[in-house]
Amino acid sequence: MSKPSLSVCMIVKNEERFLADCLASVKDVADQIVVLDTGSTDGSADIARRFGAEVYKYEWRDDFADARNASIKYARGDWIFWLDADERLLAESRTALREALTTEKKPVVYEIQINNHTLDDANAYLSTAYRLFRNGQGIAFYGRIHEQVGFTKKQGEVRPAHIVLEHLGYALDSQTDAAKKERNQRLLERMVAEEPDNAYAHFTLGQHYNLMKRYTDGVRHLEKAREIGGLGKPLTASLYTILSETYHKLGASEQAERMARESIHLESCQVGAWFMLYQLARARQDWDEALTYLDTMAEHNRTIREKGRTLPNDVLFEDLKIDITRAEIYASAGLYGRGFEIVAGYINRGNKDNRLWRRALDFALQAERWDDAEQLATALFRQNQSDLSLLDTLGKIYIKQQRFHEATQVFEALTAQQPAHTDYRRILDHLRTLNPQPMH
């Protein structure tokens, strides 16, 4: 029996920046690559052809679902896998993708995980999506923007798959990002106008307004989505979490907490809603409760990383960020030493991030751990000897250690570089009374 075949289907426009890496990630698993070009003026089509893709022209109609449906009409494979040019199939997911292809002829859709990267990449924004489905079984796209896969003839089966895409689209430069947001808002507002009772349309428009910091508009559409309902349990849980975040931005703490708890009631194993409860506890300076919520969030964060399952629109944090957050709570509670120990642990394990070292220095100073502070300040100053603030800090640490000779040398150097700085002169004069110069 022959193995089931796979068609990779894409729509592109001016994607030469991303396209080659995207196609390289799927070329070894695809039996056919279909690229629907919606009006490129760059080298996207040539890049696609170099990877053996079939390139077809398409007249753009401000409708992503229409374009997706046009692309899959060219698919000859038993299965269809769709992705965007700014996405990459992880190498370790290629085997899982091929293993998901079965010979059964029925409407089956696989849900996969997407790791969305941001400009600072401090945390990955996770989402799930239906990206792999059986061809010719009444499965199609709907939605003018943020298009979804749905069953058109009869109810099908949704299965989980351990397939992961990396998405770089949220790490765009500011100019490209602004143009994308403007386009998305126009299409989302049009979709809501055309389908006023579509909960998903209101949900995605509310999310977009939040992204634009238009929180009053955001909460209005998110609440409309909640009123209409019918989004399904996982997406409804995500809706409650996003509502919690929106109310928090608007200063409505009680509503924010109620929405977070509603989300957890629907889906307890998530990160976003527990993170909101942590933020709310921290805002009211309830440090014990904030730590409890943070620990619960960290546990679910770890579980999701290990199992590869998440809610739509959930967030996932690196362990470092969670631990730094825990250290910040200790510092807010006045436990600077405990905060320092957490950060110092990463430094001792070889972390070279300058920002982490500076935060460790702040904690050490606040905890009055002068020897630790001296080591950190010395190391940081060696890396950047033009930073006089570090030299100033080092001199003051020497004073705390009663190492007046070294402190005098530091403030002599500072005074020589900034003779008009009266504080340096005052400190130096005082040090000379403690550490008099030898007579010649």
C-alpha cells in the first residue's frame, strides 16, 4: 500500500525575506508545494520555484479564507498542510507530521502548536491551530481574516498532533508591523460589519484593539463575543483571560479577577489566567498570594512545555523570566537577599546577560551584601569602563567595606573626569580625612 501524500499550501505576497527558510523546513516532507501569489512585486515567486513549488497567480479580494480555499484547489495530496511564509516547521516535528498521515478517507483535522516570537522574545506567545487536514473531505476555510478551518458537509474529527511551528510574524520591524496592523484592523472591522452575530469576529477585533491599546473598544467587542457565545470551551477560556487582562488595563480589578477565575474554572491547566491573578495580587501588594499564584503558574508552564499542549492564545514563559519575577516579588517584600540568591544562581550557571548582572547588583546593594556587590560591579565595569555610574557604585561599595584607600582612588579618578561634579569632590574631601595622604 502506497504512503499517503502531502500537499503544502501557502498564500504569499512579497515574502522573499522569509520564504526560503520556510520552504526549506517543509521540502523534505512535502510531495507537492502549492504557492498562491496574491500580487508579489519582489522575488517571492522565483524563490518558490527554486524549491520546486507550483506557483499560481491570484487576484487579491481582501479575503484570506477565499485565497486559502483557492490554494487548496490545486492540492493533489491526500493531506493538506498549510502555513505562512513567516513560519517554520521544527525539524523534530517532521517525523510527527508524516506519521499523522493516514489512509483513512474521512474528515480529520489535526491541531498543532505555534510558538509566536516577539521583538524582544522575552516570552513566547503560544497558540494552537488546525493546520493539517484530509483533502477532499468537505474541509474548507472561513473568515475574511484570521481564517479558520471548518467542516462544510458533516462533522469531522479533531485530533492533537505533536507538530510545532515557529512563527516570526510578531517580530517584524515597526514599519512592517504598522502596515500589517492597519490592514488587519480594516479587514476585522469589515468582517464584524458583515457578520455582527459572529462571536469569533468580535473576539479577534477585540484582541486587535487591545494590541492597539484601545482597551475600551477592546472590552466592548470581547464582551459582545461572550454574549453571543458558541466559541467552544478552550477558546472561551482564552476569551475570559483576555477580558481579565483588558479590565486590568482599564483599572477594573474586580472584573479582572472575576474573568480570570471564570477562565480557570473552564480550563485550569493554563498560564495566562494564573498570571493575571498573580498580577492582580502584586498590584494590591499581597506578596504571599502573588507568590502562590506565580508558583501555580510556573507548574502549569512546565506541564505545558513537557506535554506540548496549550489553550488557544495562551502565553508561555521561559524559566528565567518566572524566576526573575519571583525575585522581584521578594524584593518588593523587602527580602532582597532571597531575590539576590535567585538571580545569582543563573549567573553562577554561566548566564552572561548584562541586564541580569545589573539586576543582581541592585539586589546585592539593597541586601547590603557588599562583597557580592563588589564582585558584580567590578566585573560590569571591566566590560564597560566608560560607564562612570558603575565606577561611582564601586567607590561607594569600598566605603561600605571601609576600604578607604581604594575608595579614594576611585573618587580621584571620577573627580579628574568630572571636575564640576560637587558630590564627587565632597566625598573625596571626606575620604582624605579618613585616609590622609603621606607627607613628602
